[in-house]
Amino acid sequence: MRHQTIFVINSGSSSLKYQLIEPVSGDVLAKGQAERIGTDRGEVTHEVHASKFSAALPLPSHKEALTQIIEMFAAHGPDLQHVDLSGFGHRIVQGGWHFKGPAIVNDDVRAKIEELCDLAPLHNPAHLIGIDTAMELWPDLPHVAVFDTAYFAGLPEKSRSYALNKQVAHDYRIRRYGAHGTSHEFVANKVCDYLGDDTVKQITLHLGNGASACAELGRLPMDTSMGLTPLEGLVMGSRTGDIDPAVVFHLLRKGMSVDEVDTLFNKQSGMKGMCGDNDMRDVWKRRDEGDSDALLALQTYQQRLLKYIGAYTFELGGLDVLTFTAGIGENDDRIRRRLCEKLEFIGVKIDRERNENRDRSKAIWRISTDDSKVLVLVVPTNEELAIARQVVRLI
């Protein structure tokens, strides 16, 4: 029996990631990405049936990238004409105050996404390029925008408000919108399903190049580390995370422009800014070789995580489950072990063998001991599947 499929697109400024998914079964029929869009050194990678195909060629635009992706499907499968393609899901980082759930893209929705570009200048403009390109190539299929911020639309007022002048906050829509909501929602739901408990006090840690923490009561978010933009919160690959806002004033007075400070905070800071690398594997390698900058970066990374876990444990009135997800969370056993060892005083006991020997056949992987008061899990996130299922529910 043939099932409907959804084409999920995550468009960046110079890249475009995609997956063709059967939302019911969760099967990925194909996936890949186009990189270095806008250059004559582009590359398209297409994976299907455990085989990977690559092509190096000029990719002057996102349209050309998607055209080349279509050619990959034609050459290596599956045939897009015979997979019951039902629609497109587009990941959008910032939905602001407009969107509390997914939305079928029309002129009004597109205009609102564009209006929010100044809150996510590194993301929303690129998402719009992906939407426009895909709608031009597939005008007869529904295109659905799925927002990272939607999961946090119902945050308690005390969690989403800044202690900013009330009128200024209202006039300029300044509040904490969060990010990575699609991932946090997917993982939190998985944990609740796994335990059969919708009242569990849990913290989910989405640790990748971008990183965020979320406190949830069952399936509902109570607080999250990202704010007006994805810059706030944890130390990230190239973002500062929390920083005294007066640093901005200081740098402006010293002659830096607003754009220079923006670039500094978002692209030249975090792990990369502290030690020169934003790939955690390279940071660990440098640390093991005695690099003091890498050591300090790792210590700062861990310290920020501890602060948020501690704060959220108090906010929730206790902690039942701590869950790691995303690239670093799922794959870096040393980050998990060192962090959990610092949490022994609240009842966390990590099983080193479980932590170091991942069973990749399991959708949920327990790394705490059987007698640990806090259950510690690793749950692989699947934002693409979550997006595909939201698309199906809407259309």
C-alpha cells in the first residue's frame, strides 16, 4: 500500500536540506542537502536506500539547487511522480506573535514571515527563499510553514516577559519567543509516551551548533533558554548565549557598528570565538592536547548548562527526567557524563557503560542507573518528521 509523502525543506542562506518522508510510518524515502549555494563550487548530496550520491557543480541560486535536487530524484529515485507527494513543509525559525501553529503559505502568511525577518535575520530571509523557490517549482501543491517558535506561544507570561519598560515592550513586540520548539516538542512528547505520564517534570537539552534548554511539565513548556532571538541562553557553536547587554553599548562606543556587533555575537563567538573551533569533536581534540583555550571553552559551556538545569529544576519544583538530544546531545558521551556527574547532588546517577555504548536500534536510550532518582535519557530528535506530521494534520 502506497502512503502519502511530504517533502520537508530547511532552507539556509547558502544551503538547503531536505527529506522526503512518509509521515505515518516515519520512513525517510530520501534525504540530502545542497551546499555552498550562490557559488560556482556548489555540491548536492542525495541519499536513498542507504546509498549516497554527490555532484559538484555551480549553484548560483536556490532555484538551481532545487532543480539539481529534482534531477537527483530523477536519476537515483524515488520517482517524485509516483510517491503520492501531498505537500511541502518549510521550517521557519521565527513565527513571532503571528503564529501559534503551522500555516498554509499564502500572500498574507508570506508577508508576516517577511515582517519577522529582523527578529531572525540569519534565518527567516533564507526560509523565504526556499518557500518562493519551491512554490515556483510546485505551484499546485500545498506549502506549509512550521514555526520553531509555535511550541512556546503558550509560555507563562512570567517566563516570556522581559523586565523592560512595558510600553516599549508592547510597541516593539519584545518578548521571549524561544526557538528549537519543533525539536523540544518532539522529544518531550516522546518522553511522555515512553513513561505513560503527562505530568512528568522534565528538562530537554537540544545541544547542537545551536543549543537551547527547555523546562516542561509533561508536554507543556514552562520556560526556555532562547529569547527574542536564538542568541540568548546557552553557549553555542558561534553564538555568545547570555551576555550583559551593556557589552553592546560598550562596543558601539568603541567604534563598532551595529552590524559588526551582530556578526560578532552570532558568528564569531561561542565555542568558535573562545577557542577557534565550533565542532565539539575538534574542541575535545584540542583540549586533550593541552589547549587551555579549549579547556576554558568546555568549562564555560558546562557551567552555563548547569545554571539552566539548576534554575529549571527549581522552577518545576523538582526534576524527574533529563533528556539530551541533537548532534552533541546524542553523540558526545563526555559532555553528558561530565554534566551528569555535577548533578549527583540532586540524585542523578549516570551509568558509564550505558552512556558510552549507545544502542542505535533504540528510539529512546537510558543512560542513568536503575536506582537514579532522576531518569536520564538520550532521545534522537527528528524535526523533519515532526514537521511532516504537522503538515499532514493541517492539510
